[in-house]
Amino acid sequence: MGNLFGRKRQSRVTEQDKAILQLKQQRDKLRQYQKRITQQLERERAIARQLLRDGKKERARLLLKKKRYREQLLDKTENQITSLETMVQSIEFTQIEMKVMEGLQFGNDCLHKMHQVMSLEEVERILDETQDAVEYQRQIDELLAGSFTQEDEDAIWAELDAITQEQIELPEVPTEPLPDKNPVKAPVKTKSRPAELVAAS
């Protein structure tokens, strides 16, 4: 099944990975062979015991010689398995070392690029300019602090107080009384009708 984007997936299996896989497969085959030989040795020992009971001593001796040969093969197999496992561990550790070296190389490349962007001379120049700017500001502060007399300081404080008062100055309180919110309305006078109209009605 291909991937969703239709592009061929790149294999990440290295030659070292293939070598490790082959070594482990050989190790597993040897272990299977070792297990089979062990089972055969147990059967041959049981058969030799039975032959001795049956009085067939010579056949029992030949079977034990065969068993001895298989035991030697078993020892060789164990040594081969140990060699394969040692080789696998060596390759895996070498892979780890290679990863470490790649990381160190990547870090060195990054540092080299950073040093190219900002050289030692550039850093020294920035530090000198910063120091000059700090020193210049200090001189300005000293000049300002020493150029004012006590009278100037009092005038500055007085102006500061005046500005503060302007910001919090409240409106004057009115002297005239305020009108009532609900004034009492005067009664409306009704005009009397003329006597002529009354008499006519």
C-alpha cells in the first residue's frame, strides 16, 4: 500500500541494520540447533541406559561416543552464539557513536555559522559602543546635576506643584442658592363669566 501523497517512501534501513538483522537471524538458528542437540543428547542418554540394562554394553559405548561428539558440537555452538551476540553489540554501539559524532558535527557547524555572523571583532565593537553610551549618559547626568543651583531646584519643585494643582483643581462653589428641584406651582385663577351671559342663559 503506497502512501497518501503518491511519493515513494525512502527506506531508512542502513547497511548496519541489515548486518545486525542477519547476525541475529544466524544467532536464532544456532539457538534452535542447540535446543535440538540438547534434546537428542537426553534421548541418547536414556537409550544408552536401556542398552546397559539389556546387556548390550558395546552398543551403549558407541552411543555414548556419539553423544560425546554432539556435546562438543554443542560447546562450539555456544561459542558461536557468543561471538554473534558480541558482534551485534559492537555494531549497535558503533551506531550510537556515529549518532553522537553526527550530533557533535551538527553543533560545530551551527557554532561556526554563528561565529561567521558575529565575529569576535563585532562583539568587541558592540561592547565598546555600549560602554561609551553608558559613560556618555553618566556624564550628562553629572552635568545636569551640577549645573542647577538651589534656587533652580526650588523653582523646579514649585512648577511641579503648580502642574499637580492644575490637574486636580476643582470647580468653584456657586454663591447663589440652587433652584428647587420640585417648585410649588401657583394655582390657576379662573375668570368669571360676564353677568350678561349668565342672565341670557
